[in-house]
Amino acid sequence: MFKKTVGDIAKLIDGEVVGDRSVVITDVCGIKEAKEGDITFIANPRYLPLIEMTKASCIITPYEVCSAPKPIIRTENPSLAFARVISLLSPDIVRYPKGIHKTAVIGENVKLGRGVAIGPYCVIEDNVSIGDKTVLYAGVYVGHNTKIGQDCLIYPHVSIRENITIGSRVIIHSGTVIGSDGFGFVAVEGIHHKIPQVGVVVIEDDVEIGANVTIDRARFGKTQIGKSTKIDNLVQIAHNVIIGENSIIVAQAGISGSTTIGKNVTLAGQSGVAGHINIGDYAVVAGQAGVTKSIPPNTCVSGYPAKPHNQAKRINALIQRLPLIVKRIERLEKELKGLEERLSGASAYNTKRD
């Protein structure tokens, strides 16, 4: 537990205080769960009514909020400011492994930088290089000729296969597999024969990869993840995929082979991308969208097959009206049939008179 005044915290995050600067803060918490003594934040406008209801002693807010029944700290980016408060003031409860555990298996010609930590039952194959202050938790496997940079954090049961290159400050969460074989087969007389996958994977600096992600090695050349890209849990990235820097790949997204994703692209949850296409810089693919052809830069698409978002919304609105449209068509068909019967009857009557 820490003790800081609202004024002290405002200085740390370069914020503007509205209200009592002397209020003491002892903990951090979400706005719904907060209690007296806590500092919290609000970034999404939909949660603004909670300002009146929260029990927190101070709230970090956007500049658009001018007053509140308790002290506020106005900032340009409340979410980022709150993250800074947590990192600066909360006690560090995470305990990283230290040194090299006696059960670790380390091959020949392995180069370890200063301060490297290797947890229990890790396996490091021959000719691996690991940079300064990188931490490997228990049960990590690193294949031969793989290079890992400085200040990386690799959680338990991550598998990094042979000939992989990982930059610095990369975080890889549990269960992820880097460099598994790409899904390559050729069918001959109904039998699927495996195509050797002899390429590599390159993970650039400051990438974070969630739990149970699979990134396949290239058939030839490389599968590449650009710097500062963030990948959520349960994502599949196939062979020879190239992802640009600062992109966001959300949970359960799947990217087929030889597709190129630009920089600052967002693939939302459960979206799927076909192979051998391009997605331009700053494009957004909405959740569950199915992308079957290339997307220009600065485009937002949704639906299946993916279309420009406004067009997809109009189509979806029409689909929701289908039951009413069907009923209208059935009514019109009934009226038309009645009209045809009346016209047929009148025609037969006139023929009979003639």
C-alpha cells in the first residue's frame, strides 16, 4: 500500500487537479469496485454517470470533465495516466525467476547475457543466444540457433522452435508456439504429402504475444511480426504472413498464409483473413468479419464477405427486415392472385355473353 496525495499523483502524471489536492490516496481500483481511499479513472463517455456513484476518493478524467463531487485529475489520456499510476505506485507483486535453475538443460555454445534468468525445467538447445536481463519461466523450450534479445519476458510453457529471431523487450505469454510448421501439403492421388517448411520467424522489438498463440514458420523466407505489434490470446498466424508495426490482432483472429498486414492495422476478435491478400495501413477489420480480398489503407470493413462498414450496416439492416418483407410479399401475392381470379372471371363472363 502506498500513500500519496491527489496533488502528488497529479505531478506524476502531468495532470490538472480540480478539487482538494490534499486528499490521501492509498490504492488503485476500477470505478465500479473502488472504495474510499482509492484512485480510479474514466475514459469512455458511457461511464460518465459513474462519477456520481463511485466511492473512489479521486478520479482521473478527460479534460472534457470540468467538475465532480470529489477531486478529479484531468488528463489528455486517462487510461494511459492510470496505467502510469499503477506502475509507479502499486507494489510490485510479481516475482521473476533469478539466475539459472539447477534443473534447466542448456546445450552447447549457448550465449547468455548479463542477468539472464532461466526457470526450472527449461530446455535451451545448442547455439542459442539470449540477451541481457531476459527471463524464461519454467518449462520454456528454445530450439537450436534461435536468438532472443534483451529484456524479454517469456512465460511458462512457451515453445520457440529452431532458427527463430526475437527482438528486445518482447513479452510472450504461456502456451504460445513460435515457429511451428506451416500448414503445407500437396495432394497426389488423394494422398496429402507434407511440404517441408524451411523458413523462419522474425519477431521485432516491443511485440507482445498473448497466451496460446501460434505463429507458423515460413515455407521459404520468413514470417514476420513488426515492432510494437500486440497480439491477443488464441490467434493463428500462418506461414509467410507479414504484419507491420503497431498493429493490433485481437483474440481468435486467424490470418492465412502469405498475407501482408500493414502498419497500425486492427483485426478485431474472431476476424478471418484469406491467404495471399494485402490489408493496407490503418485498416480496421471488425469482429467476426471474413476478409476474402485485399483492403485499401484507411478502410473499415465488416461482415462476411467483408465489405466497407457503412455498406455492411445497410445490408444487415435489410436482412433484419426480411421477415416483414416476406410477409409483405406473401400479402401482395395473395392480393394479386385474387385480382387475377376476378379478372379471369370477368373475362369468362364477357366471353359467355358474346
